[in-house]
Amino acid sequence: MRALKNILVTGGAGFIGSNFVHHLLYQSSFIGRVIVYDLLTPVQKEFGGERYFFQKGDINNSDALSRIFELYEIDTVIHFAAETHVDTSILDPGSFIRANVNGTFTLLEAARAYWKDRDDVLFHQVSTDEVFGSLGVSGKFSEVSSYHPRNPYAASKAAADHLVKSYYHTYGLPVTISYSSNNYGPNQLEEKLIPLMISCMLTGKTLPIYGDGMQVREWLYVGDHVKAIWYIVQKGQTGGTFAVGSGEEIKNIDLVHMLCCMLAEEAGLSRKRLLGLLNFVKDRPGHDRRYALDHSKIEKELGWIPEIDLDAGLRKTIQWYLQKSDLKRN
């Protein structure tokens, strides 16, 4: 039985991390403490309440992490903290090695030193489908797929995953790992595809589409993802890996068309004018053609299924960004 009393969420001020913290505090049955550790560099998001604690710091600061484990008696780690934008990893791969590889190592060492031989604790690694590389026109990745990362971001996450697995096999550290497909939803940085397109449409800027726009992605609403992680943390077999997907694949160009139509409807804009903003640009190096995940394992073993389909999720996301835009204007 896992303790689940004092949960350390690294990167808990970021996009997925902040949505996970919100789920723990306001939508789950969890009654323990949530301790967020974050540099607050990507998204500044904090919460209130007696069960929430925030510590600002670098994931590579071993002394700070050791103090947090002792001060809050940490029994569970949910490791979101990472550099995540592929384009940035191509320009500055070193920062991804420092944050994603060295940072994961530092955190694992802090957990191992504090927990020693406890078996009621858990280190959960939040990974990505990008570690598996690129798919052809058919098939899906699963928990048993081989790793074939094709850009520095994916390679840094793959290295971190291997470290986590090695600590389980070598030291007996209780771990789980989840791989998710592309996330979207409230609070996402505008460098990512969906919020970037929404922002450009609202400001009348061109919509940059890499290559021919025929790259296929599977999109997962962030609210569904954080629920899946909580399922895994509560009930997932120690040492287990879990693919978390939606089953909804779409070409990038079709997704942008869908966003144009929805935003025109939600914001009262001209669909024709928005579609006229499309601008095909040079493809980025190592751009994977297709991702897709088989999430049957988590469904069968833990009973998790995605609840928000792409149409509903995009509408919720657009509405959130429209509200945010109105707040800025006012």
C-alpha cells in the first residue's frame, strides 16, 4: 500500500503539472499535502490552501531537494519538470541534457537517499510518446515499443526514462512511467501548436505550418492525462509503464483548419480570413511523421479511459484562451 500523504510535484507550475496539482487539490479524493518544486520559468501558476506548498528551485540543486524530502517527509514524486519544446532543443540541446537528464538523476538520487529501502513510496516519471520515434501510416506505439528518439528533446527524455528504469532494477526504487500523446488545454505556453495558432488567429498573424502539414499527431486533453497519472500513482504496478493516449489522430493541417472554423464560430471572426493566414514554412530537422499510442493496457489494468474528445476539448481550450485574451484587453 502506497503512503500517498506528501506528494512532491516537480514542474508543478508548468502546463501539465499545474493541471495535475489542480486535479489533486480540487477534483480528487486526495487529502494529503502537495509540494510543488519549480523554477517558475515557463508558466507562473500557484495555488492556495493549507495543503499546498511551493518551493522555488532548480531540479539540479541536490541540497535543496534533500531538504525538501526531509522537511515535508516526501513519500511520492511526480516528475514533470523538463524542457519540452522540440524547436528549442534543436537550437540549445545542452539545456535539455541539464534539465531532463541531469535533473532526473539528481532527483532520483535525492529520493533514493531519503527513502532508503521503503516500499510504500513511488517515483513516477512523466515521459512522452516521442521517445519511440516516428511511425509509418499504420500501427501504434505501446509500452513494449523500442526507443528510437529522433531529436534532442526526445533523446533527453529517453535517457531520463532509462535512468528511472535502472534505479528500479539496480536499487529497487519503486517507480512507474507514463508515456502520453500530444497534450493540449488551458494554461499551455504559446510556443506549442494549438495555443500558437489561436494566438496568431486572434492577432491576425500568419499561421506557420511546417512542411506540407501532413504530420499526424494524436491529441490528448490535459484533464484526461492528469487523471490517468493519478490512476497510475494510486494503482499502477511498481516498475510498470503505461501508454496514455486518446485514439484521436489528425493531420496538423486538418487540425489548423478545425481551429480556424471553431475560432471563427466562437469569436465571431471570418473563417475565410483565418484560413487565408495559413503559411507553409520550411520543415524542422528530424520532424517525426506520425505518433500514435495504444492505451489498452491502462484501460484494462486500471480502468482509465479518455473522456474529452477532440471537438469538445478544442472548444474548451479556445474558450479559455478567448477569456484570457479578454482579460488582457480589459
